Amino acid sequence: AQSVTQLDSQVPVFEEAPVELRCNYSSSVSVYLFWYVQYPNQGLQLLLKYLSGSTLVKGINGFEAEFNKSQTSFHLRKPSVHISDTAEYFCAVSRQGDYKLSFGAGTTVTVRA
Amino acid sequence: GAVVSQHPSWVICKSGTSVKIECRSLDFQATTMFWYRQFPKQSLMLMATSNEGSKATYEQGVEKDKFLINHASLTLSTLTVTSAHPEDSSFYICSAPRWDRGQMNTEAFFGQGTRLTVV
């Protein structure tokens, strides 16, 4: 089985400042890694995903994440946040070839002016 | 891009009644769909895997007689919460992976979610 730990439950940040959301996972098999964003009362939108290849993955809205196999991490970063980035962010993992997702507990990002 | 539509987006029902939630893949066929449940301020938990033309597969601890899943066509899966009680109040979200050129896409597309409130 896979599990995901998001190390920060809440991250307050000022507008135009950088942000990093931490995610660690555990799995005995090869996995795919994902970051999703959820706005209030809405479904999930994929920000980016790591399947294979380059460990630095670029996604939508200026987000990027780096896969570190030795540290079993997949941290999400954005160099300069906007008010509109205020949302809940979920890290998720699935076994390669399987499409059931195991989610972390989520990180609430609040961007202030 | 691929779109998954979920309906209704919110519903309030009386305790003891049943509620049906629909999940449709709008521009692709989905032989498999997933149903998740999200409690307030918590993460999403997989409830079951919906398989077109066969029985759903439920995760451990999920009551199959309470959460009835029907996947009667390649574009529609339904989740029926039977005899709903206040503790069933939650946010339910479906997702569907898309097959591309014979290989399943490595992304599952999510519906908008349904907020169920049982009073």
C-alpha cells in the first residue's frame, strides 16, 4: 500500500512571496506522483504529475515540483504566489498501472496582500 | 481537455431517504470510475471502484449495501446513498481515468463534487 504525508497543514504566505509545500510518500512499488488543487466547494484540478524521466516537473499556474527518490519526496513550489492561489493542495500517489489515488491530508495555502 | 461532470453539486435530504449522485464522462468513455468521500477539513478517501458492466469493488470499511454503485454505461456511474443519516453528510467526488490510444491515460479527471447534507 501507498501512503502520503503532507508535512504542513496550513501555510500562510504574502502575495508575491515564494511558497513550498512538502510531501513525502512511502511505497514498496514504483509510483506516479501528483499534486492537485481544490478551491472551495469544487472538485480537484491537476497541477502537475510525475510519471518518469526528469525529476523536475513543471505544471500549470507557475507551479513546479521535484521528485527525490532517495528522500521519497515530491515537494511543490511556486516562486511568486497570487491571491488566487489561496486554496487546498493535495499530494497524491498511485501505483504505476493503477489509478486509485492515495491522498495526503492536504495543505491549506492562504495568500495575503 | 477531458471533462467529468457530477450532478447534483449539492443536495439536502431528510434522514432515512436515499440520494443518487451521477458522474458522467462528457467527451470520453470510462470503463472505470472511482468514488471518493471527503469529510470537512480532511483528505479524500477512496470508497469504491465502479466498473462498467460488473460489480463495484469497495474499499475496506465501506458498506456496499449503503453506498450502491451502478455503472450501466461507458459514460455514467451513479452512487446512491441509501437510508441516509446525518453521519453520511460529506463531500462526494468521482473521478474517471481516460484511455488514450489503447493505453489508459495516467491522469484521472475529477468531477466537481457533490455536497450532501442529511438533516
